[in-house]
Amino acid sequence: MTQIEVKDFQFRDDGVIPNHPFLPTLLYKGALQGKEDQAEQIFNRNNWLNSWTNGVFDYHHYHSNSHEVLGVIRGSALLQIGGAAGREIEVRNGDVILLPAGTGHKKMSSSSDFSVVGAYPNGMDYNLRTGKQGERPLVLEEIANVPFPQKDPLFGEEGPLMVYWKMNN
């Protein structure tokens, strides 16, 4: 596994966005540098499937039934992770962010060419939650039942996800 800078962030339930109760969000700085055009193939090879290419919604949202990986393939953006009480994180081409189920994310601003590849472990189908009244307690149960990924989306069985998330699992 190539040495990369990994940053981890833990977000608490803010009453609207649940976030994950114990798994941290991971940011792999520059991990795709020079391989941005291969992001989808790399994710798919490591069983992160149901992939797509687009941007990030400009409103707070999360997925309660799946973890998600976002690989920045072009441009840069300021994302707010963890809901309104969360943290603003700048991402740029080559960065990869791993969002555990329940983790809020929103695009605050971006370059005009900003684009990401998204994917889900085992090709899980994902829902779209926004923290509307009435989503709980169902979403808390869904988050608790999301299975642990079998592989890191970039590095397979030996990746940082396997270390950081297992330490917190």
C-alpha cells in the first residue's frame, strides 16, 4: 500500500443528521493523484460498485442504508461533512472521502469543473435522507444494520479503512 495522508473525523448526532455513532469519516489526501480517470475501475475492482459520476448535492443529506466513497476526479470543492454542526473540508482532484452510513454531506461551493465518482460497498443500493421529521427511529436502525465493508475502496484488504474502521468497530 502506498503511503498516503489519512485524516479522520468523528461527527455526533446533531438531532437532524445522525452521522455514524462510531465509525469516522476518512479523507485520503491525494490518494488518486494521477489516477483520477481510473477511480471508478479502482473502486469497482475492490467491490465498491453501483458507481456514478457527478457532483455533490448542495443541501445536507446522508444515506442511512450504505457507506459511500467519493473520489474527486476534477476540480475542488468545500464540503460540509457531519451536518450543520459538522466541519467544512476542502477536497480537490485526487482526494478520496469515505462516508460511513448516516454521515451528512453538502457541497458549500466548488470550482466549475468539480466532479466525483461515488460508489458503495458490494454495490449496495442507497437511499437519500435529509433529516426530515419522521425519519427516525428507522434511520438509526438502518445505520446500525449496514454491514462492514469487505475491502477498502482503493487498497483492498490492506487499506486504511480496514485499520481506522476496525479500530472503532
